Amino acid sequence: MLVLALDPPFGSKEENSSFIRTVEETKDYVLGYKIGLPLILQEGAGVISQVKKISHKKVIADLKLADIGDIMVSTLRKLSSFEVDAVIAHGFIGVDDGIDKLVEESRTLSIDVIIVASMSHKGSTRYLDKHYEDIVQDALNLRVHGIVVPATRLDIIRKTREKVGNKLKLYSPGIGAQGAMPGDAICSGADFEIVGRYITRSDNPGKRAQEIYQAQLEKVRLCLGSQ
Ligand code: BMP
């Protein structure tokens, strides 16, 4: 249920740490890792296969792809050499000659595509959320693996789950540093909660990840019990 966003820096200000230690200490509590531009720019793209090798968990490359189809295909091919399991792409760029090409190539390379439908920051309401329903429909039509919906706005998660049934996996960021509580997104219909700084900036990331995992389990037990 927990995906750890590996964004640097690691550890608190007092105690600087490394992504390696964070992965080693958290791998028993997470289902996978999300690696974005900050860590790739810091360590190089080889960090993707390195995290996979240390953790034996799924790795999602979060480059929020938002280009013409051919260029996203070229990026995807490069990422495949680092054994990435999934990539995150923006849905707002549209399907024709865009996401359709990415999805077609992803099938050849056996890489999952996760499409951003709505984001966790406030600004998402200004443009992105106005097209959120169309983006979800595109994701359904393309039969991609999943979409990103915000843990900071649980009504969107509920609405999305109602619409997509079990056809898409829902990934929800916004827990901890952005204010959402562990377990609430899952109780609203998400499959995975993405947590970053609340764990990565802790001096004891393993303990933090375990606490979040336990909090998720408790909350889910309560919400499933009340159904
Ligand atoms: P944190 O828990 O530290 O706020 O990190 C959240 C992670 O999820 C970051 O890696 C961020 O890029 C990502 N994310 C997000 O916060 N909101 C979104 O809508 C989409 C994201 O990918």
C-alpha cells in the first residue's frame, strides 16, 4: 500500500544520509519506490537499477513525461535499459500522437504507464482539474496501469474509484509533508499511498516507514469494518 518517493535530501539537517541507507531501512515496509528528477540529476539514471537491486521492489520513474509521443517513446526506451517497472506521464497532453504512442511502446517494453489525472497541490484546480474527467476516461480507453489522484482531496479519489472500478490502479501522493493522513486515501479508494519527505527526511526512515505502514493497516481495518 506504500510507495516511497525517493526525493533528496535524505535524513534531517543534522544528520545527512544517503538514498542507499533509506532504501535498505525501508524496503520491508514499501511496495515500491518512486524516483524523480532530483535523485536522477543527483546520482544519474543508474540510480533506478541500483534501487531495484538493493530493494528487489518495483521502481517507478517519475519524470512526468509531457512531450510529443515520439520523444516520450525515445525516453521510455532509454529508461527501459535501467529496468524501470513503470513511468509516470501527464495526461493533459492528449492521446493522439501523444500518450497513445507512449502506451503502445510501453506494451512492447513491458513497462507500466501511470497517468497524472489530478495533482495534490492547490494549483491543480486552476487548469488540470478542469480536464480531470477526460484524462481519467483517456486512461480507461488506453487501458493503462494506473493514474495519480491526490490524497489531499479525497473526494476526487472517491469519484475516481466509482468511475474506474478495478480497471485502474490509483496512486495517491500528499501524505505527511502535504498534510494528508496515512490510510485516508486508501479508505477513499486508492490502491497505493505515495509518501516522500515524511520518511526520507527522518533520521530513522525505517521506523517512520513502519509507523506509516501500521497506521495504514489500522485505518483500513477501521474503514473496512465500518462498511
Ligand atoms: P512528499 O510526500 O514529500 O510531499 O512527496 C510527494 C511525492 O509525490 C513527490 O515525489 C512529488 O513529486 C509526487 N507528487 C505529488 O506530490 N503530487 C502529485 O500530484 C503528483 C506527484 O507525483
